[in-house]
Amino acid sequence: MDFWHIVIDLGVLILGILSVYFLLTLKKFLGIKRNRVFNYALVGMVLAMSASFVMVYFSLSLEHSVYLDLHSIFIILGMLIQRLTGKSLAEWFDELVAGPLGLTSTLFSPNTLKSNANFAATELCPLRKKVLSGEVHDSNCYLLGGIAGHAGLFSTITETLAMAKAVTFGTGPFKDIQTFMTKQAGPPNASRVLAFDTASLAGSSAGDLVPPQTIGHLGFTGTSMWVNQQHQTAIVLLTNRVHPTRDNILIRKIRPLIHDAIWRELAL
């Protein structure tokens, strides 16, 4: 049995004991920051996953809630799905989301399936020695073949809005989305719901005028989606702010201004 099979089997064993629900509702207790070693080396990936296993196990003995906001948690969940069902996340996405919503340009590894399409370039990648276009920016996902539980999905503004609309109205593949949009038991200052983040009371990337009960998600390359079911509103912003380098962080200034302009126009 090769090393990766051992790692995956260990993850499935531990996750079989722990509840998937518990994994999604863990509360962060370590301020772990991104590290290039973890991004550019496969061994870093293994260490991150191993650390997650240890910390999740350790958390069971703590009296207070803990929450691990680590990409490796969603990587493990993706591996768990594939291991238990025999189908990849890409296959499940096509069957459960893309098919019902009629999406044809939302997919993993699009450069291998749509070679003639145009893609917004992202970063000049030190690992791959080229400007990335049509292949996943996240190095961990790249090392896993471009399909993972935390990254790898490409889309267009039209189809991202179609998914956002389905989330907003709880229709199609997202008819049970309310469960994943509700805050779970935990620390009172916790910002996350089961599958999304919530807008901060101050200094949110969703703007200062963002209505209460707005949930969403940010993408490292410069993307975001914010949804408010009460006002039946969804805002999607797709940029390639990491082109040609992630050192450009000006989006932190412009993103809330864009959202505030929209919230103001909608008079919410």
C-alpha cells in the first residue's frame, strides 16, 4: 500500500468516528496562517492534513468549542466523499448541481475540457514557472489533480449568478440550503454558518451597508459571492486580483466600495 493510500485510509478511519457535521462546525482555536511550504510541497500537504487529524481528535477532550478553519478540513471531506462513493467531486457536481441548473461552463480543470476557451489569467506561479490560465491557482488543489473540496471549480459570471440565485431562493439543488445558512451552537462571536461566512459588523468586504443575515464566501484570487435571502439579493464579484502577483491587495479597498454602491442603489 502506497503512502497516499495510508494517509487517505487514516483520514477515513478518523472521520468515520467523528461526525462530518462536527467537522463543519469546529471553532478556530489556532491562528494558523498560510505558509508557502504548505503551498509548494506535497509533504506540506500531508503535514497539514495530519495536523488536522491530531487537532480534531484533541478537540474532543476540550470543554469548550473549537473551530478549525483549515482548507485541509474540506480537502479531507472531499476525499471522504470520493472514497465512500467511488465518484469524484467533479462527477457529483455535474450530477447534483451543474445538470439540474443547466450549467455548461462551470467545471473543474476547464483547460483540459475546453481548450479553445478564454480564461482570466491568475498568478505567475513560482511552482509551475508560468502564468496560470485555465488551471487551478491553489497549489494544494493542483497537487491533488485540480479537483478538491476547497478549490478547483471554474465558472462564468452568468453561471455563478445562476448558482447564487438558486442559493438565494433555495431552489433546485439548493432546496435544503437553509440548514447550511444557519448559525450553529458555539461561541457568540463566531462568524461562520455551516457552509458560508457571514458579513462582519464592521469592516466587511461586503461593505458597511451590508444587510443583516447576509452570507457569502470569498475566493483568494479575487472572487466573492454574497447572498441575502430576506431581500432576495445576490452579488457576485469575479476578478483576477492575483495577476500577475498576489502581492496586489488593493481589492481590499475596492471590494467594499463596490458592494456599498450596490446596497445603496438597492436601498437596503
